[in-house]
Amino acid sequence: MRNLVRENILSMKPYTASKDIAEVKLDANENPFNLFKDLKEEFVNIIENLELNRYPEIDNQCLGEKIAEYAGVKSENVICGNGSDEIIQMIIHSFVDKDDYIVIPVPTFSMYKQYTEIGGGKVLEVPTDDSFNVREDEIINIANEKRAKVIFLCNPNNPTGTIIKREKILNILNRTNSIVVVDEAYYEFLDETIIDQVNINNRLIVLRTLSKGFALAGARVGYGIGSREIIDIISKVRSPYNLSSISQALGILFLENVDRIREKIKEIKNERSYLIEEIQRLNGIYVYPSGSNFVLIKSDKAKNILSACGNEKIALRGFSDSYTNNCIRITIGKREENDKLISLIKRVV
Ligand SMILES: *Cc1c(COP(=O)(O)O)cnc(C)c1O
């Protein structure tokens, strides 16, 4: 059977996530608050009237309208995905043919590369500087030289938390001919966006998700914002009924309760300052600045910290490639979770 598999798929490793049972889960950049608990009754009322024998809205129209309102655009500028991961996939399907290039700064979110390689495209990786800042001239030069189809910029970046300055994004957009995707998965924790540019430059796509700030990772609701022209193109490769009726209903309900979500985001941002201050006091640990709901730290004792956390059932995400050697990504948790982690790190370093 293996002789039938496409060559580029045979050599790939499937995406994995830790399945260890954690008591304190700080490894996946999730929102620590289960806001569904507050909204459960309303959801039950909605569910009672759902006609689950029928297909959902084919193009997620009601959800799209709510998203448009939240993002300050028209619904023609919105496409919904089964998580924003699916929109990354749709973008690759729409623009990146076999042997076409995409450009990414590294380190960054792994799915841009993953989906490109599945499709037979090629990835040009441009290393960031020592502080994980994007090198814009290098990105522009190589994108132009190789006629890259797509440039992916993650702002703030996962896994580093680094913020990309607006001028840099605009520069990359204006000095290349590529599609520029700005992944704002962590927008709610930064409050800066480039969405205002989507109708000025039709090559720009902004990605967002309800998985992080909105505490809805389990429902898989993501979206893309772009010019009508580019949304119409990406829509051609979208699977019909890509979001279940249940996911659409949950997305709408959570967007209608954005005020509640904003309170929790404020709390997470406070916890971020607290965690950063506490860790910075310790010797031998460097904390990178973060515009997100996680922080990246670097320490010679990274392995010790990770194994101590494993023993205590605290899940963190360790990194060990050439860019992020000895780095650990810590998702901001609730106060008691953060305190548990801090006291454990104090014991190790
Ligand atoms: C979590 C994450 C996503 C994926 O979000 P989903 O909507 O859950 O698929 C996309 N981009 C980045 C950078 C992320 O960290």
C-alpha cells in the first residue's frame, strides 16, 4: 500500500500534542476560564431549537455577520473556518501550487509549513534576530526573488510572543507582490490589528480564531478577514457545511457575550504581568516580552524545569530546535495555577 502514498506525505510526521494527564494545563495557549459554564443555560435553549436533522447554513452566514460586527468589517469580508487552521489550509489550496514558495519567519507556528508541504509547496524560512524580531528586508528580498505566493506573519508570534510592528507588516505588504497573511490568533491579548488595511490592499488576509481569547477551542471556530475579492477566491476551496450547526451557534453566542470575555482577558493580561515579574526575579531565566496569553522563557535549567513539572502534573511546552533551544512556552493560567508553577520553578533554579 505504501507505494501508493504521495512521496511528500510518506516522509511527514503527523501533528501531535501531549496526551499526558495534566492537573495544571499550561501547554496549549488555551484560555484557563471555561466561559461555557456561564453561558450553558442559554446554549441549552438554543440547542433545543436546533434542527440537527438538517444541514447547517452552507456558508455560515449568521456567524459571519456577528464576526463582521466584532471585527468592524462587512460580512463580504469574512470567511469562517473549522478553526483558523482550516483557513490556513484554504489559503494554501487557493494560491500555492506544487513547487511554489511560501515565506515564513522562524521560529513560528508550525501549521503554515505543514499545510504547504502537504500540498507539495516549498517553504523558505527566514530566521528572526536574537530577540525574535522579524527581519523584514530579508523576507522582502527572498519573497521577490523566488516570487513567493504567500508570506505568513504571526502577530503576536507563537511560540515567542513577539509583536511585529505595524510599519514592518505594511512594508512587507507594499514591497512584495505576495499574498500576506497576518495571523492574529492572539489579537485579544494585544489589541492591535491590521484589519483596517484589508480594503486598501487586496493581497492582505487577517486570520483570527475564537479558540484563544474567546475560550472556545473545543468548538473550532476560526475566521479570515480580507478584501471581497480575496474572500471570494478562498471561498471556492471551502468545504460546504465546514462548521457544524453546533459550532456556529456557539460562535454566535460567545460573540454576543463579548463583554464577559473582555473581563477575563483583562484578568489574563494582569496574570501575564504577574507571572513575568515573578519569573524575572529568578536567576538564570530570561523572559521574552510577550503580547500574548503565553510567555517564552529561556534557561540552562529548562530540562530540569520540564521534568519537575512533569512529576507535578503541570504541562508546559518545551522547545529544542536551533532557534528555541532551552526554551519553554508557558500559557498564562489562573492565579493559583501560576503560583503553583512559580514555586516549582523556584525550587529547580
Ligand atoms: C492556536 C493557533 C491557531 C489555530 O487556531 P484554531 O482556530 O484553533 O485552529 C492559529 N494560529 C496560531 C498562531 C495559533 O497559535
